[in-house]
Amino acid sequence: MTDKRTPGAAPPTDPMGVFGAAMGDFFKQLGTALPVPADALGTVQNSYLQDAARIWNDSLQRLQPESAASKPLPDRRFAAAPWLQNPAAAYTAQMYLLNARTLMQMAEQVQGDAKTKARVRFAVQQWIDASSPSNFLAFNPEALQKAVETKGESLTAGMGHLLEDLKKGHVSQTDETVFEVGRNVATTEGTVVFENALFQLIEYKPLTAKVHERPMLFVPPCINKYYILDLQPENSVIRYTVEQGHRTFVVSWRNPDESLKATTWDQYIEDGAIQAIHVVQGITGADTLNTLGFCVGGTILATALAVLAARGQQPAHSVTLLTTLLDFADTGILDIFVDESSVKLREMTLGPAAPGGPGLLKGQELATTFSFLRPNDLVWNYVVANYLKGEAPPPFDLLYWNGDATNLPGPMYCWYLRHTYLQNELKQPGKLTVCGEKVDLGKIQAPVYIYGSREDHIVPWKAAYASTRVLKGKKRFVLGASGHIAGVINPPAKGKRSHWISNSLPADAEAWFDSATEHPGSWWTDWSAWLKPLSGKPVPAPKTPGNRQFKAIEPAPGRYVKAKA
């Protein structure tokens, strides 16, 4: 039989008429707020009314004594028993999920250009996540039950956690008192052998009797601290590299303070990456070295090598780029934050020509932005556990690192925003002048290992793959499972996740994936096998760090990494 009800009419299974004309008015108002085509709005509205009536009738059924236990809801926020045992809570959770689904359906139908639609989806998702009934004590049966069981002690503890976090200025994601840089994170043995205003250079103590004659230099991101590559011995990329017989050097960027607020992108290239390359050459006597850049560290490294190529120098015997953007055509979720007006605002407040002079982009602002890219996992999850349930967050090294924020100099940050994220000029040969040289990434004469993470929301894997079209040397692309950090920090001994390999490099990323073969476990072993023949013959490991010109300054991890934002 055809349903001839008009939009907004109560469904026949609605015994109380609660989803009638009032819901029709609501959808009309919502359709005005979100410019959705009328036909799409009607389809979404009818679907909503039918689902809402079904949820209401199911809720009435659960009130019957003979009612069978309900299945857990398909959302971990509402999976615990108290949500099902309390009919009102179960109904509230189901209606929230329906409302969330409906709002996102409407957001998907919004008319506009791609960036506008992405911004609408992001804003709606933020509102949806923030308004979850699990985030509010009065609507969270788990938190209420725990408050009763503990006679209010959980609420007292939660208030204490809230006050502590207000003093810190951020939501605690881990027990920060457990960790200390140099004591139980960033513990691989090494020595600082050089420092300037921007970075310290760490040389790591060999763990093998012989090392490859060609040294390895890591350039980590300056947006975070380097020890993401050296969290614990069992998941340390740095320690793994040293164990493979590589004489390893790592840049430890300084956490900028007011004295560095005027630092430019050119200085990060010249006085940062290029200086580090020259120091490694000076210490080891090697003409060429293997290099690795992670995230924006990879962008810095590639830019530095292009500047050196313009000067007639080719110091890199190999380049490894981990979750790195060189072509900024697809920047994922971060694209919604970048347009001409937002970049101009940053330039007016933080850039070199700002009325008050250059400033610092505070580390906590960056950390908060990245956390709200995944709010349920990195914000609201901890609000509920820490404050509503009074639970102290468990110790987790990666989340400790995630909360160890770093500042950025305004001029450097503004240049990076404009010329990469906004104008995508780095990939264009000769378009940019850096350190007095025209930048052409295609002039880097070294084989390149390019790694992307399949679920990366910061550097989408297809954007990482786009580097294969920018760089001209022999290339290998490998795709790992998981996200921006967990995909990279995946030691072989754990036997977790998988990675994809293909010997072909078609122009289209999807075509590459279709030709790739999935392999269980970490990509580290593939990288190590690729790197070994590029590393030269084995030579006796050095007995002491540095040399006469570059003497030991202090033990790793050094002072710079310990400075707080």
C-alpha cells in the first residue's frame, strides 16, 4: 500500500503522536540553517520519522516484564550494561544516534563547493560529538551508577581532575607524572655533539661492533618533539636503526621561546636541516649520507636537499619520507582550516609584518586543534572518564608525547601555511626561492623510499603517494596500516598490522593499490632491506661520539627536548 501521509505527519506506529507536525517544523527550520534541496530534505525527514517511531515502540516493548534483554548499541560510548538496563538511557542514546545520523545526512546534501561542504560536515560532526548524552553527568547512567556505588567519591575525584587540568590548560590524556624524558622515554643512549639556536644534533651510541660506512640522519617534525621516534626501547625507530648497524644522528629541534619568535622558514632550512647535514659530514668524513624525514620534517629535508642541489651539492645517498607532504593538493581534514582569509589573519597577528611584531604560535593551540580532529578519541573520551567517572587516565607513552606541545615561530609558520597548504608551490619547479635558491625538488638525485599510512587523516596516503610524481629519482612506495603515528611506530617484534607493496608506480594511487600485495606485520623490515645496500661497507664502530671539531656537549636526549611550551 502506498504511504500517502504528508511530510511532517505522525507515523501510524506513533501511539502518542510525538513525531508529528512539530517535527515537520523542526526540519523546515533545519533545512533553512543548512541549505538542503527540498526533495532531499523530505526524504531525510520521512526516514527520520519512521526510525524515531520504531525506537519509541521498541522502548515501550522494553518496559514489558517479559521483554528480552536488548542488544548493545553499535557505539562504544553506549555499549556498557547501564545504558541497556535503564530504558530511559537506552532511548536517549538511540535517539541521539538517530539525530546524529540525520544531521550528517543533511550535511552531506548541503549545496556548495567542496571546501564549504567539508566545513559544514566538520562543524556538524563537532556539534554531534560534543552533544552526546554520554558527555553529561545527568544523562550518563555509567557515571551515575559509579557515583552511587562510591558514595560520591568518583564525583569528588572527577572534580579534582578537572581542577588539575584547568591549571594545566588541557584535558589529560595520560598520567603525565609517570613519564620523564630521558628516564623512561627517549632513552636510547647517545650524545649531543652539536647545537645552535634551532636544534641539537644527537649521535647515538652504536649497538653493533661494525657500522655501515654511510651515516644516517633523521629530521623529525618541528611541530612535535623528536622522541616519537624513541618512545620505549621496544618501539623505538631510532634504536631499531642503530641495531641494524647504522651510525645514526637525529635532529632535536628547540622548543621556540620569545627569543626565536622571528625565525623564518629559510632559517629552519639553512640553520636547521642543511647545517645538520654538514655537521654529520664533518663528523663522519662521509661525502654522502642516508637521510630520513618524518611529516613536516620530511618537507624540511626535501626542501633543504633541493636548495643544496641548486648549489651543485648532492649530499643525500638516499631519502626516506614518512607520512610527508610535498604536493599539497590533498591535505585531508586540515584543508578546512586553510583559506586566504585565515592565512592573512595569521600573517597579521604572527607574521614578520604583524603590527605588534612577529609572535609565537603556541603549542597548546596546535595540540588542541589536532585533538579535535578526532574529538571522541582524544577529547570527550577523557572528559567522561576523568571528570564524570573520576578515573585517572592510564599511563601511555604515545599520549604523553602527544601532550608535550611545541611552539612555532610565527614567520616560519605563516610562510609554511601560505606557500604549501594554501598555494601549493613547493612542488612547482622554480616557483619558490628558499635560502636564495630556486627550489626544484626534481633535482634531488637520490633513491627515495616513500611511506604513507592508510588511515592517516593528517597526510592522506594518496597525498603521500603524490610525491612519486614530484621526485625524479628511483622510488619505492610502501603503504602501512593504521594512522599518522601508529602506522609509523609499528615495530616488527609486535607482529601487528600489515603493509602493502607493489613494484609498479602508476600515476594513479588507486591503481597502485590495486596492484599491491598485502604483507602481515611491520614495514620496518622492508625499509631496512631497501636501505642496507645503500649504506656502504661495514667499518669498525666509532668508540667515541663526535670528533675534535664537534665535541660531546651532554648526554642524549639533551636540554632542548626537555623544554616545555
